Amino acid sequence: MAAVEGASCEQAPIPRTRSQELVSSDDRPSLSRLTAGDVSLGPPEQEHEARAKAFYLLKKWTSFTFLDYAVGLYRDFLGAYAKQLDTPSPNQVELEEAYVHDFLGALVQMDSGIDALRRGLDKRAAYDALIVGSQQGGDLLFGRSALEIGRKYDPFFHSLGLRDTNFADPVYATGFAEGVWIERLICYALKCTVGFGFTGMLAYGTRADGGIRVFEHWTYESMFEDAPLPAWRYWPPGRTYPASLPSCPPKNESGSGEIYSDQEIPVEGIWEPWFPGGKVGCPSCFLKDSIAHKYLLECTNDEYVVRWRLLWEDERYRDGSIPAEEQTYLPKPIAQPRLRALLGEPCPCAGYWQSPAVKDSVYVEAGAAMPGPQRTAWGMVIWHYADPQPDN
């Protein structure tokens, strides 16, 4: 692949909205020193900042806390959808069938993924369920079927924030539908981070044939670029950091256990790419048994075989705990995890509980065993505390 002639990664600030503060920020390390064919990030303090932010984001994008927040946005949309069904529409039967057979199914899929992640089960299966469910739910609102079925013109969906628009419009959706759009972008970031076949646009430069530059894995360029399209103004999501940003582990100077591009990754975690001359690129997250990818050098179209060295082994959630760092992933008002419980577990809070796998909500007293069944035709029953609680 040929390098981009005269490419530069200098970044310009973009305006933010209040809702954007939840998922994106312009608090990025300067990339103005990045030029085609140069992986250097400039002075040591600038490289230290970029590595720390990249390391923090990779953990955040694959975390239970951030992904649970994303699923919660979709659940909020479904809650508003269900409440709106109480007011009959001309196409009421169609709306109810779509809710039960399509929209709920996507939540069941995502719920199974987030539950598996929280319990420390296989991360590959958990992330796959989240991504598949997100794709299914997002397509129902933003895919071709939404246009063909007419959802983009339906007053019912308009009141939920769906708009007849395209990627050239910075206000791609509003209200609860915007929440689903943000959830979709968060799952896109997950898809890129764990290497599940993501392809994204780069904001600057062109290919040798004049086409749009794309990426499949994070580099400093793609991780800290401007939004490539107005509708993607929240992209990449979650670029906010605590006042005291944890440091990235020091560079792994040892070649012991290093893996070359196109070889299998033996340990799940975050790895860093080493170039032959000793330069080190942007860290990447690999699941166990993944194939190490080549590195797309910043501001070029050139991919390089690199040596990947382990920085940090991912052992999160295996012991049932959530790392303290995850308390910094979301603003304080929304940082508390949503209450959830399984069949037979003591109810942690009196009130109404609901599950996408069960039609009706149930009232359970604190300390009482959560009711069954364990599974329905929609999948495993995972109870969520209704927020807000019904008036009755």
C-alpha cells in the first residue's frame, strides 16, 4: 500500500453538546507531530500522555461498566417504547409485534452478553452477544429496514427521537433514539477494540487511488481523530478521563514471549507493537487465540509486520469483583450500576422488576427470592430493577 502524500494528522477542535460529554471529549493528546511514515509522538511527556490515554480507553471500551451503560441506553429506549404503546396508534398491532419479536430480542441478546461478562465467563462469547444484539437493535432504527418499513416517517418513532436523516446531519437522532445511536457507537468501539471485523473511516488523507482511508484496528491516529462524519460526532465514544489518569505500564523491553503479526495471541490482554527500529506504536487489545494484526502506520496506507509484546493481562471479573478504576468511566450521576438479579437470588431492593424475557414486571420484597422461570422462549431471565418505578 502506498503512503499518503503529504499527509498530516493535525487535529482541529470540534464543538460539543452536553449529551456528548457522556461519551466523548476533545481532551486528546496533540497529534500535530504525526506525519506520514513517522510513528513518533514527539517529546517523551506527549508520548507518555498518549500511551496512558490509549491504555485507559482500551480497558474502558471493553469494560463491564461502560458496556452496561450502553445496554442501559437501549433498555431506556424500550421502556419508553413500551410506555408509548399504552396510547393506541393506527398501526398498534404492527408496533406491538415489532416490540415483542424484534426490539426485545436484541435486548435479550445484549443482556446475555453483559451478564456473561459480569460473571467473568468467556469474554469472546460475551462480546459477540453484545455486538450481535447491538447490530440487530440498531438496524431496526437506523438500517435499511427502518426506511423500507417506514419507521423513519412514523409519528410513533418520531416521538422517540428517530429522524429521517443521514450521516451528513450532526443531529442524527434525539431523545431515546439518540441513546440507541450512542449505544451502537459504543458497541462499534468494542467491535474495533477486540478485532471482530470492524471497518471505520479515517478523517484525513486518501488512498493512493483517491478513495477514503479506512482502518480496522486502533492506532493513535484513529483513536484520537476528529469525527469523520457529522452524525458520528460522538466518535470514538467515551474519550473522557479522570483528573488523575492512571499511567500506562512501562514499555516491555523484553523480547521474551513476543508475538509477530499473523501469529496467535496466547494471553488475553493489552499488547504493544514494536517496530524493527525500536519505535513503539499504539497498544491494542487482543482476546486469547486471536491472530495478531499488522500495524497501519499513522498517516499512511502502509501496514507493517510488528512484534507484539504483552503490557497487561486481562483478568477482570474472574473473581467476581469490578475494578475500582471503572468508577471513573462515567460521570458520577450515572456511574452506579443498575440493579440486576437472577432466579433464586435474594432481592436487593423492594420494588418492581422487569426482564426482556418476561412479558410483565413483578413486585418483589427486599430479601425475597427472585421468581422464575430460569429461561423462557426469549432466553435467560435476568431481572432488572425498574427505573423509574411504575406509579402503581
